[in-house]
Amino acid sequence: MEIFHLRYFVAVAEKLSFSGAARSLHMATSPLSQRIRDLERELGTVLFERDSHHVRLTGSGTALLPIARDALSRFDDVPWRLREATGRHRPVVHLGVPPGLHSALRERLTGFTRGCAEECELKRWPGGSRELLLGVQRGELAMAIVHLPVHAEGIEVFELMSEPLGAVLPAADFADRAAVSLHELAGLTYVRPASRMLPDYWDEIEARLSAAGIHHRMTLDTGDYGSTAEIIANGGAFAISMLDPQSGMQKLRDENITVLPVDDFSPSLATGLIWRQDRTQEQPELRSLIEHAQESLSVRAA
């Protein structure tokens, strides 16, 4: 049994879905299912009841879950516990940062980095929101800025700001418009980046678009938002992105696309700070730094 077996088990136990757990782990469903069977064979017990529609924990699986979580927590804490034990004078703190932050939040992040320079060396770690959440859970990141919502056991969340979203459309067809409605988008293809780059809130957007009769999809397996803009500029497609001209996504826009509010749909994307609750209980210095981050990074209005 390897540590990754426990990590895979916890992912499936929390999602109660092999496909959902596979997406969060960035792997295919088939090898994940095989690793779980390997673990069950090693332990000599069945951990999940499976059928074509549902996944449930067995009694053994329910008993193993807190044990596995504790083992993973101890394993993931090894790097920062070692740093604490060796007593670095100026500790290194890793902060996860997603792409496309609003300019107001990015400015505050710069100020926060400078403000805590005497206490620690703050290093930014880029990634999608789901990747950064995993980094926080594993103890690789002390905290992270992510797009919300985030629902994970032991993770604290503090909302920093909320941005309105709009439809990214080809300028050739929509440049003279002030807004657009969902029914006008029904004939277009919805372009979305790879799921690993998207916050969970996008699942709600997907459901709303489908309910409005928007069924054509195109998924780009890339984190390059510029590619999405290129496809939309060609016509016949749209995307959902930040509406505010001061958004960090603005630099990826040009005269070939326009971003409009949707008059019968008002989505917004919240951005927040996350951290592991148990680490702040054990590290007063980290708790103080996170309180400083909450105050310094909070944007009251975007």
C-alpha cells in the first residue's frame, strides 16, 4: 500500500463518484478504479458499494476514512514541519494564485507581499482553483486565492471580492449591442476551457445554459485564454468571462471580441482566500499572517 492509494480512496469517498474523483485528481476513471481495487485487495475488505448509478461507503470504508485523512494530513505536513523544526529565521510561505485576477485584487496582493516582507518570504504559486485547493489540502501551500465556491472538509474560506460575468462574443456580430439575452445565444457554440481551469461555479453556469437551450459545446484542453478569444472572433461561438473592463482578463481581449452583460442572467464569480484550519491552530504566526491577508486583500466593491 502506497500513500497515493489513500489519497485516491479519500477522493472517491468525498465525491462518492469515481468520475468526479478522477477529474479532481487529473487522471482517468479506469486506473483510479483499479487502484481502489488494489487497495481493497491489500486490506482484505470492500470499501465501496458500486452500481451503475451510485457509489456508497461500506462499513469498512466509513471506518477507514478518518484514518486515511489523518495519515494524509501527517504525510503532507512533513515539509512545513521540517521547516519549522530547522528554525528558519525568515520562513518561506507559499501562496497559490489563479490566473485572471482582477486588477484591484492583484494590486492589493502586491501591497500585501511588500507588507509582510519582514515577517516572511511570500512566494506565489500559479494554478487553477482546483489544483490550488489540493495544494492547500496537502500542506504544499499555506494559503491560496481561488475562485469560489470551495466546499472541502477542514478548509476555511474568506471571500475577498465578487465580479460580474458576461458573454464574450464576436465583435463583428455584437459590437453595437449593449446587452444580449440567453435565447440569442442558443444557436452559438459555448466555448469553455479545460475543466481543471474552471471553478466549481461553472457547473451551475453549464446547467443554466442548458436550460436555456444552449447545447453546443467546445472544450479547449488548454489554460491559454487567448485561444478562446481567437475562436470566438471567428464567429459562431461565445464564452463566459469577467465583465469588468478592469478585470485581469482584459489584456486578452482585442477589437475582434466584445463582452456584454446577459440581461436575463446575472452570473458573478466570487474570489476568496482559503487555508487549512488545523494549521492556523498549530501555528499562531500563520494565523496572524492570514488575518493580515484578509484585511489587506479584501476588495469591498469591484
